[in-house]
Amino acid sequence: MPSVKALLEDASVLDPLQALVKRVNVTITRSSPADLIAASKQDPWLKAGKYSLGWVYFSIILLLITCTIRLYHMWTDKIRRALYKEEIAKSSKTSSPESDHEMVNLGTSNSTVRFFPRDGALPQESVVESSMSSIAPINNGIAMLRWLFYRPLPTLRYRKREFSLPSPGVVVVVFAALVFVILYSLLPRPLYYATIRFGSPPLAIRAGMIAVAMMPWIVALSMKANMITLLTGIGHERLNVLHRWGGYLCLLLSLIHTVPFYVAPLWDQGALAVFKSYFAGQFYVYGTGIAALVPLIFLCIHSLPFLRSYVYELFVFLHVPTSIVFLGMLFWHCHNYLTSWHYLWATCAIWLVSYCSRLFYLNWTNPWRNSWLIGEEAAITLLPENAVKVTIPTQMKWRPGQYVYLRMPGISIFENHPFTIASLCSNDFPSEYGEQYRDMILVFRPFGGFTRKVVNAALENGLEHTYRAFIDGPYGGMQREPAAFDTVILLAGGSGITAIVSQLLDLIKRMRDGRAVTKQVQVVWALKRPETMEWFKEELRICRQYAPPETVHCQFFITAAKRHDATVAQPDAPQRPVSHLFHEKINDAFQGIASKRNSALIRDAAAGDPEKEKELRRENEDEIAALPYAYPAPPKAAQKRQKPTFKLQIPAPDPSSNFDFGFPSTPTMLQKNLMRFAFLPSMATKKVGWRTEYGRPDIPFMLRGFQREFGKRTCVFVCGPPSMRLDVQRCVARMQRQVLNDSGIDEIFLHTENYAI
């Protein structure tokens, strides 16, 4: 093996190194031009790595600000709940009656209030709030930021197209980043050397180093499991917008990095030949730069919102492979100049760690679960109003409001779509599949693509057919816990109720257990027809029956009163293409593995006893059959491989049921006609716990009415169409002035959910 000294003396090794040194760090001698000497002293090439560090410091400052705000909210929420638990514990130890039943004129010291104690001074009012649970200057500062950032930006319209702008918070962050990178690239001098013989233009070096330093942050913001989400509590679906704008900034810096190399030779005749001599053997002097720039341009163009939504499946298929090509081209282009490879290796590390972390989010990668490598068993249920319910008994855990990515190979192998979890993961809601399982329920309306394939598969294969489900998640969810707020307002439009049902169930459970500060819950659900309530009739019944008295008030607004006939003809089921047969083969393969695994477990449990083994097998068949059947029952012709016409029997709500939603009466023809106009709430309407109105809710009017009964802290949760979200955002933004003007109001918090997830 040759020694290091021999390698250094080898001319074949020294020549490229000397050429590289000449290229990137021109030696200053007595004969060097004055312009080169001045430029090297003003902004030396060897210290150009500081520009990449500038972007790192800028990003860390933003991260620290976000983490500080989150820690403040976590701290104050924990203190308020701890104080409330302490108050509940003290009141439970009191043996005397509550203040509502005391005799105010009784001269005794045995009452809870002790109106006339025998000894000492009169008792002072107990303090239930700690000074650490609410710091007024911080609350006012946050309210001012929310007054600014909660307001939605106007939608831009061009002919028939609409362009939605990001939230004001995203705009401020992106604008600050844009100003920083532009000033940090253009303000230092010099921008160009007097001749390109002196080396690369300094402006190009600065922009290139900043662009390379952005790579780890861009990749981290794109990952489902990433450190930024862990630190800030912001879900990756909300960070993704910063990922896209970070890519656009990287493209801008790359263009700033590219242009000077073409501009500089224009006024420096003959210098380009000298510059090219440093890159002997390359087919084109800027070939590596073009190789890195082309995939970056493609990534930015095909991620534009209107193109991404138009060809989403193609976008998902090409985005990651193109990103890998782009990263590889960057390694080739940067050639380990300065600290460039440090950031590229950091990008690779973040990418690898994030993908490895996702293994803990998959339901089929845990060898200690029955779903290992084969997924879970799932049943499809058809609901009224063109809705679908997928029930997946699973051993996974999730929080209210989170969502998962669902893949069902028996329906579509490559499609992986997000759906909000509508059920609560709690011991109070066990699954019939077993004690260790909880039913993960996904409810959605089919539009096209994967969701339409789910409906077609249910109609074609019948209702007792089960599918293998591979789950990725859970992700997202609310950053704050509603149980830490005195007043909680839940607003839903249409299928947006899926994000609210689990929050409502969890909140009521905490209120009954004494683990929630909440004293009042307002639920508003705007839906087209009464039949939609059948989706979550049992959950709403539980909420009404088990909620503490006079705490939960639900209002349902029926925006269309058209009743369905008893028999609704569905479109003909599509013919069975070859792809359906292929998907069925894959689903049957996973089902066969699951059956063999269950058989092996049954044999081990029976321990050689044939009678016990038969009994366990019968119980296993009952458990599988106990999965929820599709609603409503289809005709037997659905089991045949023909092209039948399906008629789904959708019964009307049973009037004899002991649970109702507060309907005043069946709508008359006059009411049906009036529903074309917006519903205007009447001040004379009697306040009741649960009621149903016909018409559209006036969301701002209702929020202003709720505002009169706000507690110290209020949470507003909305999931619905864009128009509903925009109304709520504007109204809650205006309400922030109440935090500034009223010392009794500490916070009005808003959480919006994407209607599509």
C-alpha cells in the first residue's frame, strides 16, 4: 500500500489538486492585480461559508420562537388543569352541603362558606387562578399577532380560476426569508471580480452557499415524521406549505447563482477561455450546474397548486425520485467546495432518519402485532347520503382529530390517501374484535379515484367481504387540548363532522372524569339533509346522554330538506376489468396469510385438545363475522359477476326512536321553499340544549352571540368548506380585541382543519 508521502509526490494526484486550488482560491502575490488583492481582502473566498451559516441561524431563530410559544401554552394549560383538579379534590372532601343548598342565615361555622365563623375574620374569596397560568403582557402580545395572522388573505380571481394565497403567517415567514437571502446576497461587496480570471463571481458563491444550506430544512419540512413537528407540534401537512416555498426560494437563489457565470464573460473578452482551463475534461464548463438546475426547475413547476391537483397521482409518483436525482446532481456540482457537502450529507441523514422513523407509524412493521406484514382486516359500510365508512379493528393508538394514510391493496395497490379518524381510541369504546383492539373508523364521501374504487368494490363484492388495510399514521391533530379551555366551540360543515366527533367524545369523557376545565361546549353542524345525521347517530346519542347537565349545546342546520325515497337506484356497477382480478388476488394472498397465522395461534392455544380447538375456531369465525356489515343490505345479485342494477334500501329515520336531534317538526313545503335563503337566527328563539333548524347558519352572528358567555379561555374549532372557515377566521380575528380590552379574557384560540382530510 503506498504511503501518504508517495501519494503527495505523485504528479497524477497533485495536478488536479493544484488546479482545484487555483480555481477556488487564487494565490495572491506581488504581481497580482490591485483589484484582485482588494477583493480578496474585502470578501475572501475561503470565508464564504459564513453565508450558509447565516441561513442556519435565521432558521434556528424562527424555530426557537415557535417552540417558546408552544412551551408557554403547554405550561399554562397544565397549570390550569392542575388547579382545577385540586379544586375538585377539595370540594369532594367537603362534608357539608354545597352553597346552593346552604341556609344563608344560619349562624354556624360548619358550612362551606362559613358566613358567621365563631373565631377570626371573615374568609376571603378563594383564588383558583395562579399568576403563572396567565401572564397578561404575553397574552396581549399573542392576541395582537392573532388579530393580524388569523385574517385570511383575499382570493385572487382570473377569469374562471381562483388562486388562494397562503395564510398571513406563512406570507410573513416567507417574505422575511426572501428579504434575508436577497440582502445577504446583494449587500456584501464585491458582486463581481474585475475579470473572471480571478475566480467565480462572489455574488454567485454567496447565493449558491445559501441555496445549499437550505436543503436540510427543505427536506425536513417535507417529511411526515420530522424533528420540526416534534419540537413545534405543527403537523407536517401544515409545514408542507413552507416546504414548497422553501423550494421556490432555493430555485431563486440557484438562478442568482447561475446568471453571473454567463454575465461576467460578456465584458471580459478572452477571460472565459482561461476560466475553462480550470475544468479540463468536461464537455461543458457549466455542465454540472445545468444538471442540478434542471431537476430543481421541474420540481418547482410540477408542484404548483393547479398542476399538482390536476395530476396528483403523477406528482406523487415523480416527486421523490426527481428529488433524489437533484440531490445527487448537487453532490456532483458542489464538488465538496467549502462546507457544501456538510449540508448535503446532513440532508441525506435527515432523509434517512425520517424514513426510518416512519416504520413506527406503520401498522404492519411491528412484529409483536397480528398485523405484521399483512395489515389489518377492514370492512366497508355504505351510509346514507352517498357516504362510506371503513372500520378497521387495530392495536394502534391515536389522539382525537388525527388522520391516517390508508392503502388497501385489494382495491388499489399504489394509492395511499389521507382520512380523518372519526372514532375515539379509549377503553370505553372496545372493539368486538378483541380486548386489545379499537375500531378505527374512517368516514368519507366518494368523489373519484381511490374513494370511488372503494364504493365500487363494496357494491361488487358484497357486504361480508373484508379487505386488508395498511395504515400509515396517525399524524396531525390539534396542538392544544380542548380540555384546557373554559369554552369550546365546534363548527362543522358537511363531512367536516368527522374531525369533530372524536374531539367531542373525548372532551365529554374528560368533563365527566373531572379532567377538563371546560364548562360549556357549543356544537354547530351544517348539513344538507337529515339523513346525514345517521352517520354518527350513536356517537351523538352518547354525547347527549352522558354529557354533564347544561354543558353541551348542539345546533343542527339542515340546508336542504329533500327526503330520499325508500328505494334509491344506484348507477350500474362497473364491469370487472383485469385490474380488479389482480387486486383480488393480492387481497386473497394477504387474507390467506392471516388465516394461517390465526390457525397456528389457535392450535397453540388449544394445546392438543381437539374439542377446545374446534370451539376456538368457531369463536374466531364469529369474531371475523362480527365486523360491521354495510348499510344498507344489498340484493344477493351483488355477489354475481354480472352487471346488475343495485337498489339500496335507505330507510327514513325511525320516529319511534327514543333519541331525536331536536327537530321541531317535519318540514313543510313552505319551509322547503324558504331554504333557498340564508337562515337568520331569531333573538326570540328559546335557548335549548339540542335543536335543529332548517336553513343556513349565520356563523358570524352565532359567534358574536356565543361571545357573551366566553370564559377566560375559549377554543374555536372549525372543519368545513372554505367559505365557513373564512367566516370563522375573520370573526375570531376581530374577537382578539376583547382579549386586549377585557382583563377577564385571557385567550381566544382558533384551530382550522382542512376540509379534504
